[in-house]
Amino acid sequence: MSRLSPAALGSLPSSIRQPSYDRSKVTIGIVHLGIGAFHRAHQAVYTEECLERGDLHWGILGASLRSTDTRDALGPQEGLYTVAARSSAKTDFRVIGSVVRLMVAPDDPEALVDAMAQESVKIVSLTVTEKGYCIDPLTGQLNETHPDILYDLANAHRPRSAPGFIVAALRLRRENGLAPFTVLSCDNLPANGEKLHAIIVRLASMIDPMLGAYIDEHVAFPSTMVDRIVPQTTDEDRAFVAQALSLKDAWPIITEPFTQWVIEDNFPQGRPDWGSVGAELVHDVAPYEAMKLRLLNGAHSMLAYLGSIKGHVTVADAMADPDLGAFIAAFMVDDVTPTLVIPKGADVAAYRDALLERFRNTSLKHRLSQIASDSTQKIPQRFLGTARDRLAMGLPLGRLAMGIAGFIYYAGGVDRHGRSLELKDPLASELSNRLANAAPDAAAKVEAVLSLDKVFGSELPHQPAFRVAVVEAYTSLAVGFDIP
């Protein structure tokens, strides 16, 4: 079978949407760090719509900070790839052309810095996951002892981390007399723009205090909220797309029809007209991101732990479990919603219902293990804010305690049937050692994990209402997997 490429677009079935603009006339206006599946299913699709409307200044240079996989897959396709939006009723296929260049940062860090410093680049965006920011997940501040940050401080012109590349490029632009680009975080962090601003200013100040002051005053860091479920692509997915296209696509994206993007409208150097193609441009992203982080992401993590422990593999499998499905719905209504500040005009009940329907989409094979990865980076954002708010309001921890207990049980590495659970986490070794060395009783297991200050902090675990609730929840899991 032939490979997807610009030359092969003419052979696509008429039902497959493809770029109608002249890709040879597209200039790079956006450099995206972390050119993974989510960006290609989300921001790149919004940008594709803008290119289709004739604004060809916003091509994307996608840079991988670690792996060569995306470059190796899409390079021979000149950046083209397929997005397949699947519902239970149908699948819509679209070939995306907005990614016009691909780079791998470790191959030539200075070349990526130079590319970011080109005058045409107005935006540098990121989807590097929580751990890619090199932050303390509890404080949101730069982790100044992170190995990548220590490396970047010693090799400022050849950085390794996402913050390091941003600082290096902003410094080069300043030296060349060019206006700074806007830095746009698209990761699941509360106040992601504000956090990234603090991280970049701090790193820059450690390298050059004057550079830090310049960035603090002149660089925009708008916050965003992003939402689209994007499972990992499988060989089965590749075969499914190849059958539809009659062409081989080395890395297609399978996703859901739903997509949402809320953006703080602060772009001094300009931006694509994302608002005309479905994005919401607002003054304050915070209420939207709290709804999403606590309802969607919190429920996803809850399903990942409890569903995996029960032996389920995908989100849809777990939602089909009557006990789990009812538990998640009640968690959203009774445990999370009372802690939210609802944005004006938002229908939180309709949003919850839509989330549950999306979770039940059997055409998406969204693996629970994918959601459970990097949990120690996610828990502070997805669970702990809700926990603090409930305790401050005088409310019991409720079902949230079961999610935290579920994480502790999951970190033990074995489901209730004795099958192994994969623990992919920056703190995997420390978690495993703590649990292995703890006494077998529930209180000891819980203590072993809650005493991990870099995840749970030093204050919350010492609140009796918090600790007792988690111990009781863990006991119910350990004894008979009793989900209240």
C-alpha cells in the first residue's frame, strides 16, 4: 500500500477531507514543543481550519523534546497525518496539513532555538505534560534541582528542557532586536499560563537577571483550557485508517468528535483567528479549567485506578460496570460540583452529562493505563484542590477518598485478581519501595504514600478528616473492593 504524502492526496476518496490550501505558501508562525497525539488532535486541527480560511501565516513547526518517533513517522509524509473522529454512529476522517516541519530537539538543540527565534514565529506553544515543566507539582514553582534544569543552567545555549528552550529562544530574539513570541501552555495545569510565566522568569533570572526582568515585563503567557479525549494509537487503528484512505498513515490520530479550547485572549504579536473556528476567547480561563480538571480529569483518574483494580482495560469498559458508572456520576454531582465556581452562562449539569456520554464511547479504546501514567504529577491538580475545598467547607471527603485510596492500591502493582498493574511514574521506584517496606495493614500503606510530601504536601495529610477517610477507603478496597 502506498504511503500518505502530498503527491498521494489526489488518490484519496472524496469522503476524506484534505487540505485545500497551497502548503508550499504556508509560513511558520507557531513552534510547538511536544508534538504528540494531543496537539495533533486539538490545536493543530483548529489551526488547520484557519489555514483553510486563507491565513497562511500560521504553519506549525512541531518539535519533539525526547523521542524521534513522531518525526520518523511523519517526516516521510511531509507532516501530513489523519485525524479520525469516532463516535458510536460514524467516523469522520480528515487529513491535516498544518504541521509543515518537524524537528527532534536533542539532534540539534541550537537549531531548534534558532527556529524559535525566527521573525515569523509569533507563538510558542506546549503540550509536554505536567512533568515537562520541571516544576514542584505542589507549589507550581520551578524545581531548581531538577536534572534538566541543572543541565540547562550549565548549557544555556544547548538546552534540554521545554523551559530551557523558551528562555534560550527569547534571549536570542532579544539579542537580535526581535519582539518576543507569546508563550502558550496547552497542558492540564491550573493557571497554566501563570505557572509557566513564573517558571520561565525564574529560570531566565538564574541565567541572567536582566533577561528575567525583560521576560517578566514583555512576554505574554495566556492561560488555556483544552479538552479532547485522545487514546494512544494502536496497530489496529492504523489498519482501520489505512482501509478508509487506501493509503498507509504511519501515525494517525483516533479521537472523539467533541473538542473544546478556552483561551485567554492575550497575544501581543497576533494569533490565528481561532475564535472563528470554535475556540472560546475569554478574559478568565480559571472557572473553565477548574470544571475540566476536577470533573473530567478527576473522574478519569478515578476510573483509571478503580477500573484497573477491578480488571477493566478501557474507560468505556469501566463505565459499563454498573457500580463504577454510578460511582463516577455521583462523584461528579455530589463531590466535585459543590467546590466549583460556575462560569457565567455555563450549564454544569449538561457538561457532566456530556462527560459521562463521552466516557461511554465504546469506539474509543482509551486505555486506563494511559490515564494512570505520571499520577504523582496529576494528583495535586485533579484531586487535592477539591479535597482542600471540601474540608474548608466543612464537607466530608466523600468519594474523593476512594480515588486517592485507589491510587495507593494501584501503586501496589497488582489488581484484585492478582494480575500486574503497570506503574509508569517519575516516582515509581520510590512508591514501590515505600509500599513494599510498609506494614501490611491499611493505615501503614496509606501512611507510606501520604507522607510523600512532594505529592501530598505536609499539611493536608495531617488533617484527621483527610487521613481517616483515605484509610477507610483503602480498607474497603483491600478487604472486598467495596465501592460505597
